[in-house]
Amino acid sequence: MNLTQLRFSRRSIAIAAALFGTVSLAIGAHAALSIRALDAARAVPAEQAPLVAGKAARLALVIGNGHYPDASEPLSQPINDARALTVALRHDGFDVDVVEDATKDDMTRAVARLKSKITRDSVVMLFFGGYGVQAGRESYMIPVDATIWKEKDVRREGVSIESVLDVMKEQGARAKLVVVDASRRNPYERRFRAFSHGLAPINAPDNALILSSATPGKVAYDSNGANSVLVSELLNHLDAKAAGAEAVFNQTRVAISRASEGEQVPSVSSSLLEDVRFGGSEKAGS
């Protein structure tokens, strides 16, 4: 090979190397752009997800217990109340799990189902109608299959309202609403040594609102209507468009107190940090 051929070969190699480098850069740039485009495509749904989800999830567990073997006669109102309230809550966008004449296992499973649905933006509501009994400074919802002979049986056979509130809190529910229509005369009281009328004060965790049919330690007697006085008045005030939950509960309390001339005064306990609304949008507030 002469000098001219050697120079030509070196020049060809250099040109080929330059072309290879240019092609490699182009391929690399295209790949980088493709990766960026893919990342951007993946990012768009994540950013848009809250908008697609819309309003916060609204969940409700509604329990109506009427047929207790130890009671002198069945309670007709709790099941009617559970059905009427279920219709109203579903109309307001709640995902309602309704249980009638619930045994202890039924109630335990229902609470577990509720727990599995709660997310950190959820508004969660519990309604219980039936017999409630206080024991050890806690209020217990009594299942229809409870066997109760003494106070300690209440803690074993019943389901603590505070325990359900704890589940809501542990799961990070944004707001917790409780309506308890269970301040009836204790059907087991003749077996107890201690006086146990009505319910104990229900401790409200942060951002919770609790409505009970009577003040702690007091008994509310059933009316002659198909629905209890508490649920009847609650449904009346839920009809207000976009009504705030705290206003609804307080208006219910005042209406019952006035109608009974102070004989029945429901209890409202609130630690709400925002304005939770029925039938409309929810607006943050103090």
C-alpha cells in the first residue's frame, strides 16, 4: 500500500467514525425523547386522578335492630328508621351498607367491610337504632343475639360505639358522623346490680360529630309513629339543600326538645374542623 492509499484509508475511517457518532447521537436523542414522552404520559393520569375522582368518598354503615329475644316486644322503629335513612343517604351520594336485626357476627363483619372502604378523604357515617347499654363508661350497641346477665356481658356481647369511631380514625377518615337512636330503657336492667339507664357520654375523636337521641344517662321513649322522633326530625332537616351536618344535627336537637317540652333533649357532640354538607359540596372551614 502506497502513501496515497494509506491517507485515503485513514480519511475513510475518520469519515465513517464521524457518521457513526452522528447516527448514535441521533438514536440516543430519539430514545431520550421517547422516554421523556413516556414519563410525561404516565404522569398525566396521576395528576388528573383527583379531578376524575371528584368529591370525597361518602360511606355509611346503617344498623337497625328490632327483634331482641329478651325484650318484652319487638322494636318496630329501628328497622323502619334504617330503611328510611338509607334511602336519604343514598340520595345524598353515600355508599350505604345497611344491616337489619344484626347479630354480633353481622355487626363485626359490617364494621370490617366499612374499614376496608375508608380512605383518607372519606366522610364516614354510622347509624345505630336499637338497644344501647352503657358499661364501664362506654356505650355499646347491642346485637339481637346478645346473651346478657350482668354488666361485664355487655362488654363481651356488645359492640362499642367508640371502637367503630377508632376504626374510622385509624383508617384516616376525613370526617366522622355518628347518629345513635338507642337511649331506650335497658331490657336487661333487672339483672344488673347497678343502675344503667341511657348511654354514657360518647367521646368524639378529632373531626367528628355525634348525635344521640337523649342526653347521657337519660331514656328516650318510643313514639307511636313508624319512625322514631330522632330519625323523623333528622330526615326533615336533611331535606334542606346542601345543609351542613352540624346545623342539621343541632336543628334536630332543638326541634325535638321543643316538641317534647324538654322531656327529650338529644345530645350533640362536635369536634368538626370543617363544614361537612349533606346533599351538596363540602367546603373546608373552621
